[in-house]
Amino acid sequence: MLWTKIASLLMFIAVVLGAFGSHALRGKLTDYYFDVYKTAVLYQFIHALGLFVVAYLSTNTQDPKIALAGIFFIIGIILFSGSLYMLSLTGIRWFGAITPLGGLSFLIGWLLIFFIK
């Protein structure tokens, strides 16, 4: 149940941030930074949906890799999407250096799910 609540909250936040970007940021960001923002929203959606997969799998097996995958998805959302949100809104380029760590977290999460017995 915890994974479902976390996934739902992250999906809610993605909808809010997507709507905010579409309505409040269009025309205020350069095309490049608007695309960066949209990428952040997209990856947040995808990996919040991945947390629903984690929620489902956690009801079928007690493999500790399931919870670990969920943790890596959350870390990935914070690092990947969070750094892209910050980059697009502030223009501070070093936020982009954090993004690959989030991408790596996403990859680890998906591999953990792949190796569930």
C-alpha cells in the first residue's frame, strides 16, 4: 500500500508540474529549457508508473529487490527530473551534471525488477 501511495503522490505532482509548465512557463522559457522541463515531467510520469509496478510486484513476492527498485525509482525521480526542473527554471548548468546519476538510478531500478525471481 505504501508504494501505491508514493506512486500516486508522484503522479499527482507530475500532473501539477506538467500543467504548470504548459500554462505558466510556455513563452517564458527558451525552447531548449522548455524541452528540458517537458523531459523532466515525462520521466517523472514513466517512473511513477514504474512505482505502481513495484506496488503490484510487492503483493506477489517478498523479494527484497522489489523495494530496492522502488527506492531507486524515487532517487531517480529526485535526481533526474529534479535536476532538469532546476536546470530549466534557473538556467544553472551544473544541475545538468546531476541528471546522469538519476538516469543511472532508473536503470538500476529496472534491472532489479528484471532480476526478481
